[in-house]
Amino acid sequence: MSVLVVGSMAYDAVETPFAEIARALGGSAMFFSAAASYFSPVNLVAVVGNDFDHNDIDFLRERQVDLLGLTTVKGETFRWSGKYADNMIDRQTIYTKLGVFENFDPVLPERYTSSEYVFLANIQPDLQYNVVQQVKNPRFIAMDTMNFWITGTLDELKKTLSVVDALIINDSEVRLLSREANLFIGAKTIQAMGPKTLIVKKGEHGSILVHEDSYFMCPALPVEQVHDPTGAGDTFAGGFMGYLAMAEAVNEAVLRRAVVMGTVMASFCVESFSAQRLKTLTPDEIKARTAQLLTAMRLESDGIWIQP
Amino acid sequence: MSVLVVGSMAYDAVETPFAEIARALGGSAMFFSAAASYFSPVNLVAVVGNDFDHNDIDFLRERQVDLLGLTTVKGETFRWSGKYADNMIDRQTIYTKLGVFENFDPVLPERYTSSEYVFLANIQPDLQYNVVQQVKNPRFIAMDTMNFWITGTLDELKKTLSVVDALIINDSEVRLLSREANLFIGAKTIQAMGPKTLIVKKGEHGSILVHEDSYFMCPALPVEQVHDPTGAGDTFAGGFMGYLAMAEAVNEAVLRRAVVMGTVMASFCVESFSAQRLKTLTPDEIKARTAQLLTAMRLESDGIWIQP
């Protein structure tokens, strides 16, 4: 089953305490599809300017990513520049040049409208809503958002939340959107806005899947060296949604495994600038790292827990 | 098998954004033994002043905690007062009055010297070292410490680390002691100082067991309401060490379950002031909460992870 992503394609300039890169392929739709493509075919919707070098995404084409929905219009491709602090988590945005992304109004090619698995990357909530209206028979729709939309366009965001199955956001955004300090109460508040499923990302502390009444706590991998965290969230979403589309079922057990795959894919993303590491992965590498994460979570089931 | 704890007995005055208590039974040895007593007999070594009301610890006596090592001397019992911030994590110390704890020089009663499982709560490293020398045939010695000793008496601390099996500390202390920002590299640095086993506590984000070359990531329970976090770390240590002593074996599988039990016991501790919740627990309540945590960690083992 294929997965549809609607988001951005960008050029990033990234500086970390250890290195910098002036022109790195970026954008939510790019990171998402690079990761998802290891599990299922991907339909991509994004916009680039006529300064975009289409050779930069040859690797997506080779990985079964359908680029019919990538529109090129006159103007500049979205550019973002950021600088990471020593902890490799906090970052300062140097500039955001929307370029052609400012007038992005996603229209699905006809053959995309039958997509059953849909990811709405972090764009204006009204545009996310419009995408949902174009999909004929969705099975599972997940979305991302950010503080800018939570504080600036809350009504539109709530309208979109009411028509999706899942929200994938970070812990500070849960607190901002729910106005609750406690993540678990906050998650319930957000579930009441629409999505039955929440994935709360906590960076190095892993993530929490809240699905209906149940919780699944997934640790992050023990990463000793982070090279560039840019795109990790969208890569997580790509692993998660790609896995769901591959599994062709949405239930508690599958959702949990999907969170594990999102975690695994994100751990590769942060090992290099841009999607460099995601370009060269092999299924065996993904399996080995999945095994590493499972080992770090495993309890033997036959232990005695407490004296009767 | 019994477990020995050497630490403090105190009266705390605690203020949270929601409530306050002026005279709550506290101290590392108290929280530790309250938790450990659900799994194994406990030998306690601590000191109190002649202002201490021994009726306050009747519940420990009833729970098989051997109090022969509790010395009463003329003077005031250790008193600590703290105020928690809105996030219930950051706290400000209002005062610390060491009282008789200032001259604490633990001497084990003869019948304690054969203890095989030993926990050195957060006291001066030299005193911890002296306790180790008094134990005849230790099987597993774990210790706690704090920033004060790391920055003030590092040489003494390193000497003590060289004779213990495990260190149980929080993430910021790992970074301070190892001088490494990355927890996993930091843990290796500390292992090189002596302890093969580290338990890194991350509060609401759970804990990491580093044992020889392996990692185990244990999430915290999804707690919706924290009443008072005081003593959670020592309660964790009590559940951990009590479980090890009960299991009478120290290996990877048992250590992992011990971390789970520490996590479970700490989740009860934060539900009330002082050790109130730890006084009334039943084995069934402990089992139920353990099951809740295991459910939040569980993956079905027969899933397909990636297309071959």
C-alpha cells in the first residue's frame, strides 16, 4: 500500500558545533519519503522553485517515490538555515526564506487521490484540511504541526485535528496545544479534539504512543554521536507511516512496531547531514538496528516479580 | 537474603505548588528501607537525635526492617526543607540542618557485617568506603552520590567507586562526574572508574541500566499527578536492591527486572508526602502496577519488521 506525503522540499544551511553545510537537501516531504520508501511506495506532493536541481532527488526516484506531485514554479526553493547549540537539541533559526512555498496550495494528482495512508507534514492547517478533502478513501491520516500554528491559527488547526487519525508532535507542542503541564493529561485533551492516536516525540528520551486508552513508551536508541538532528522528526514520521502502509493494518500491535521503526529510521537520520545516511541504507542495516533497540527494551517474561 | 542500607533518617519540610507539610519523616535510609522491605529483610544503619519520635518508624519495624543499626545520639535529627517548582522537578532547598548527621560515622553491628547486598546512600564518600571495609563477604554493593561530593571530594569519591559494583545516580550527575555531554559515553567513562553497572535516573523520562556492554531503557510509569517527588530516588534504589536480594542472583535479566521494580516503587512514592503511600502498599498493588508498566513496554514478538 502506498503512502502520501504533503510537505516541503527545501535547501538547508546547517551549522553545528562540529561542522557545517551550506546547501543541504532538506524539507519535511523529502526526509519523510526517504525514510518511508524503505517500507512502501510513496506519493510525494511538494513545490520547488526553478532554482531546484532535480538531480538532487534522483535517489528518491530510484527508491519508488512517485514525484508526479512535485511541482516546479518560477521562483526560489524554500530555504532554511539553523545553528545548533552544544547539546545538539536547542537550535536557533538564522533565516527562513519561504520562496515558492509561500503560495503552496497542494492539489493531488488524480492517481494520488486513492492513497489510503496520508501524512500531512508541518504546513498551514487550512492546507492540511484541503488535502484531506481530496483523498477519496483514507484509512489512516496523520499530521504534524508546530508552535507557530498552535498560537497563530488555533481554530484552523482544531478543524484539521477533527478529521485526522493521528497527531505526531513533540512534548513541548503537546503542552502548548493542550495547556496542560502533564503529558498524559495533555494527550487526553488533544484526543478529545479528534485524533485517537498521538505520538509524542521526546528526542533523546524516546517517544510515547497514546492510542485510545493505552500507552506505549518507546526509548530512543543509545546514540553516542549526533551529527545533525535536522529532519529527524519527519524521518520518524516516514518510518512510522511507511511501516503502517506496509503492514496494511492499523491496530495497537502494529502501531507500536511502527513507532519502533520511526525511532530506528530517525536514529540513522541524525548520523549525517541532510538525508545522506538515508540514501545508502540497506534492509540488513535497518534490521540490525531494530534488533539493537529491541534488545535495549527486552525483559525476559518468566521472571518472578514479587513474593506472593 | 537481607539488604543493608547506610544513609540518613530525617524530618523534611516540603512545599509544593499544591500543598505543604511541616514535619514529614524523610531521609535516604528511610525511603530505601520502606521500599526494599516489600522484597527482602533490611538492615538499616542511620543516626537520629534525641528529638526523634521512634513511633514514626513503627511501620519499618513491622515490615522486617532491622533497626539495631539506628543510633540515637544527643542533638537534633537531620532536617531538610525544600520547595518544588510548578513542574514538580526543579526544587529549591530552603535549609539543611545536619544536626547529629554531621558527625555520622557508621559502624555496622556485628550481625550486619555478613550482609551480601549493600546500598550506600548519599553520604560522604569516605564514610561509604569505610562501610565497604566492614562488610565481610559482599555480593553486590551499590552506591548513590551527589554533585556536592563530585565537585568537592572527587578523589575520595573515585576511591569509593573503585570498590563498588553499581552506581545509581541521575543524568546530570553522570555528565558532571564523567565530564561528557553524551550519557552513553559518560556511562563508559564512569564504568572505567570501577562500577560495571550504572543506573542513570532521568525522572519522568525513566532510567537507563548500563551493565557491562549492554543497555536497558526503562520508561517511567505514566503518572498523571505527582504529589511530592521527595525520596523517589532512594525509593527506586530500595525497589532495585530489595529485588536483587530477593532474586539472590545478579545477572542481566535480574538487573533489568530490578530496574523495573525500582521504577514501580518510585511511582508509588511520588503519590503522597513522605513514605505515606509506601506504608500501605499490598503485594497485589505492586503486581498490578508492574503489569501496567510492562504493558506500556510490550511488543508482540511475532511481527514482521521490514520486507526482506
